[in-house]
Amino acid sequence: SKNFFLTTEKYAVYIALLKPRGDSPLKTPVRPDYLVEVLRPENFSRQTALDIQRLYRSLSPNKPDVDIDGMGRALPNISVWIARQRETDKVVAMATLIISPVSLRQRQFGTIEDVVTLFEHRGHGIMRKILGCIINQATSEHLPYLQLTSRPDADRDAARKLYESIGFICIAEANPNAKEERTSTGFSLSSKGA
């Protein structure tokens, strides 16, 4: 079984506080030649699964393939938002929403993972639309906040600007190999392995 979440890379943590239901939902236009939809992993067609695997490889080329068949079993509260190019029916962008289980000590929240658009399809508002749909889903499910992480590489500048433009704020930069990192909130993050 493959692990979806462990990383040894430096990353930035973003959070967005969600407005209570009743406010107008985030509306984001997308070019009409793309279709945005939400799926559960067990409902992927063979072609959709292959396209999603291609997106994972473009996001992290040096990591092993994701076990798409086991994803739905391992993560029962996962929604995979995808964008298809209408002309080819290929999946060209995706992001996943994982809703945390309810516990007695903590309210449920959402985590956005695997935010990726194929290079040749960037700049068309596709990911803004997908993230808007995720925010609307999270708001309708009464989640208090969403979190996501992003590598602080130079090639991720456009992604970070997008996150900030739709209401996410960077609350920390963490390096799992370091013993401790300072955050903008004053908390410190400690590495488990150090």
C-alpha cells in the first residue's frame, strides 16, 4: 500500500477560513472548452485513471505512481475535482479534497492535495475554477477551514499567487529535515524524524 502524504521536501502551509453558508459562493469563469467535474476514485474510467496518473507524474516525476485503485478505500472522504478538455476528453487538471474525520477534540476540516494543471493548459482559469468548486463544496459541508501545502520552488510562484488571490494565506514554511521552523503564527513545527 502506498502512502499518500509523507514527504521529506520543504513546503509552505496555506490556510483559508471559510465564510458561513449563506454568503454568495465563489464564482469563477472558465473557458467553455473545459468541463470541470467531481468524481470519486471508484468511479474513474480507465482513461480517466490513466490521465490522472499522468498528472501525478507531472507534479512529482521522481515519486512512485499513486495507487489509484486503493485511493478510495484508503481515503473514504476524498473528492477528486478534474477538468477535461472537451475536444479530446482528456483530464488536464486536478485537485483533491480530503475531509478529515470528525473527532471529539477537533472540528472537521478539509485538506486540498495534488493541485496540478498540465503545462500547456495553464493560464486559462482552470485551477481557479477547480479551487472555487472545492471551496464551495467545503462551505456547503460547513467546514471551518481548508488547508493545503505547496513546495516553495520558483516554478510554484504562479500557484502560490493563485492560492493567495482566492483567500489562502501562508501560515508556515516547514522543512521536515529541520528540528524546528518558525511560522507566521508564532507556533513552531517540529520534525518527527529529527
